[in-house]
Amino acid sequence: MTRPPTTSSSHQTPLPTAVPGQVSPDRWRILPVLLLGLFMVLLDTSIVTNGLATLQRDLHASSAQVQFVLTSYTVAYGVLLIIGGRLGDLFGRRRLFLLGLAGFTLTSALCGLAWSPLSLIVFRVIQGATAALLFPQVTSFIQVLFPPAERPRAFGLQGAMIGLGIVAGPLLGGLLIDADLFGSLWRPIFLVNVPVGVAALLWASRLLPESKSETARGLDVPGVALLSVALGLLIYPVVEGREQGWPGWILGLLALSLVLLVVFVLYQRRLLTQGRDPLVQLSMFSDRSFAVGAAIAFVFQSSVLSYFVVMSLFFQAGLGYGPTQAALLLIAYQVSIAVASLLSARLGARLGRNVLTLGTALLMAGLIGTLIILNASALHYQGYELIPALIVSGFGFGCVAAPLQSVILSRVNPAFAGSASGVLATVQQVGSALGVAVIGILLFGQLGARVDSVGAEVRPGLERSLQAARLPSSAVSAIGTGFTRCVHDRFNQVDLNTVPASCTPFALPAAVARPVNAALVSAGTEVRHQTFLDAVLYTLRFQLAAYAVCFLLVFLLPGAPAATPRPTAIPAARP
């Protein structure tokens, strides 16, 4: 029986405590506020992508500084996620959730009020750290508050929120930037978190019970330091390597990160043999569900956000669409993710692990459809052609994200819920950061590799237009040569928004300036469209390979979860 609540001398009712193995009567009232906090964190991983160009112009930021605005949050968030889960085990998941939510709301306000690129980068680092305190507590609470029979449904709702958070960011960011409220430009993409965060904080402080692990004995400070430095040295070079030109010191940092990760694992094993409490319970990886599921989560997550980055760049930089228009083109993906995530619990109950097989197969089918459609109609793209492929992909996403959480955590001891959710979230975030970086390397590398051949294909048409404008042959040849040099330099530089010196306009007589400039703009647009199309088709094939790896890994999962004792219900709490 649960000890009845007592009343203090000040007549205040103490907070309820969530006990593993007991059914919380308020679990379905608590879940929405947990998912709201989760949504805010995930939204800020993607909402910035549509505001980088505006932000760069307004703050007079360099290309490197703009990239740090995006990556500093991801690096801080990914590095500290395991620590956030472990701190929840030690000091209370309610306490850490509220602390993370309050810190996230405050730093969102500071980001929106930033006065320089450096101040914004610093605030983004702190924002990522507070997100790492909040995020792992959500999965931990689901593990502790919900009985095994209800967890798939709860994880399904969590998966729906993850999908919405990832794909709603670009859309909301585009709408807020295009609205330019009170001349604030990019700032509302951060300030929007403030009223939502305050409301969520008041809501959570009233509903959330306290929950912690009774077996957690302390924080492994050397392990924290080792893992933080190792992951930081892994993510930073991959994200920044292309812009730096892959110097030796970048490659050295990558090698050092791998060495430190090995040292970290050996150190954790040593703590276990000494009977001490390590940061990561390596025994979790002895369970096939957790080990294989974590591998699937890493590969899967490496493809999700990178897909939206690639498509957003294609729509905006390649086809010239605005932020809102580009985001609206992907709305079919959002809707199908939400529907599939809500249905995933029923599908999981009927199909077992085969729901993951179905999901990864749909992801591959949707991506193959995207490749076929883009290859056939991209230069005359209207927006609606991709809807069928996006719907298929969205259903695939929803059939993977939510059930995968349940599969991975199904056999984890609830006492290690914080550590397990932290490890899983770190694996996913590191996969997301590395996926974006690697796809960016492939995309921009292919842009530079393809532009010369595309420019050579477009040049004859340009020269015919110049001849029609009655330019002499020498001028036509000079302009054609200058054009091919310009597009080569434009697509082989780090910042595609910078106009290279070779693209300086030609001095022309007024009588021919207008038709010549029109011909150059038309040829440049054609080169941009075709070069981006070739690069996108190339990079999406690598994402297709990643989904194929996930599809194959699913067959390594156990066929059915281990039997779990039926939880003890709280008698007074039964409806």
C-alpha cells in the first residue's frame, strides 16, 4: 500500500511521488505538459534553419558565425543529454524538468534579444544545455508513470510530437520571419518560446510528481568530463570541417575524439568492476533490444533532420522559393507523421517489431518516389508533385519513431530510466548532428563538382541569346567565358550567398544591357536549378542507403519483448 499523504504544519500538501511499478492516476494529465516541453526543445533544433539568411544580414555575421548559431545548440544539447538523464535519476526528474524548462524559456528570451553574433552563439550554447536537462526527463517519466501495456500509446504520442517538432520548425520559422512582426525580423523564432514556456512551467509545477532512482549513488564526474569532451571533439570537427577546409588539426580532433570514447568505455567498465556507479550503465547494451534499437535510432535520426535541410536548401537556394513557401511544400509530411504516430500503438500491438519493418520500407518507398519525381519534374516544379511521396514517407516516419522508443526501452530496468533515456537521446542527437554535417559535405561537394558540366551545357543557349541581341562574336565569347568562370566560383565557395569577384557585371552599352542581363539571369537560374537538382538527387541516395540499413537492422531485434510483471495499481487511484 502507498503511504497516505501527510500535511505539514503550514497545511501544504507534499508533492506526490511517482514510484516504479505503481500506476499514477494523473498520468494522462501529466503527459501533455511533458510533450509540450519536448516540442519546444525539438522545435529549436529546426526553426533556425529558415532564419539564417535574415539573421546573417541583420547581425552582419560571418558565414562561420551563422553556422555556429545552428550547431552550437546541437553540440551543447547532444553532449549533455546523458548527464541530464543521470541528474534526473539523482536529484529528481521533476526538479530537473522544471529547471530545464525555466532555463530554456529564459535563454530563448536572451537569444531573441541578442545584440551580436557572439552573444547569440553564447546564448544558444546555454539554451542547448538547458534543453539537455529537460529532454531526458520526458522519457523517464513515461517509463515510470505508465504501465507496460500503456507505454506504446504514450510513446506513440511522444513520437508524434517528435515528428511535429522537427518538421514544424521550418514552417513556423518561415511564417514568423515573413510576418516581420514590429520590424523584429528573425527574433520571434526565439521569443515565441517565452509565453509557451511560462505557461508550461506553471502547468508542470502543479501536476508533475517527484521521481528519482533509489539506486543512483552519485554523479560520475570524470565520466562526465570524458564523455563531454569526446562528443564535443566528434561533433565540432564534422560540422566545421568543410568551412575550415579540412586542415590537419580538424582531422586530429576527430582521431582524438575516438581515442577518448574508447577511454570512456574502459573507464566505465573499471568503475563497474570496482562496484562503483558509472555514468552509463553498459549492461543496458547487453540487451539486444537496446543495443540494436540504439543503432537503428542513430542511423534513422541521421537521415531525418538532414532530409529537411537538403530539401529546404533545394527549394530556397535552388528553386528560389521563400521560407514560408518552402516549408508549406513539406506540410503533407507533417500531417502523415502525426496520423501514423497516433496509430502506431495499435499497429505495434498487431504487428510487433514488424511495424518497424513496415515503417522503414515506407520510408524507402517514399524516398524512391521523391527521387523519381524530382528527376522528372524539378525544373518545372509547382509544389504538389511530391505530395504522394511525402505522405508515404511521413507514414513511414510515424511507424518508426514512436514504436522504436518502446522497443528500445522495453527491457530497461525502471531504476535506470534516466540513464537509458539520456543515452538514447544522446545517440539520436549525435546521429542528427552528424547526419546534417555529412549530408552537407556531400551536397556542397557535389554542387562544386557538377557546376562546370552544367555551365558548359547552358553556355550554348546563352551565347545564342547574346547573338540574337546583335553582340559581336568577340563579346559573345568573352561573356560566355566570364559566365562559366562566375558559376564555377559561385558554387565552389564556402558561402553560396557571397558574390565572387568573377561575377562582376560587364560594362555594356545601354542599348544591349537589358537583353544581355536578362539572358545572363535566365542562364544563371537554369544553372542553379540543374546543379542543385543533380546534387540533391546524389545526396538523397545516401539517405536511401541509411533507411535500407535501418530496414536490415530491424531483423536483428528480438521477436517479442520479455515478459514484464504486471504493475501494482494504487487502489484509491483506480477509475
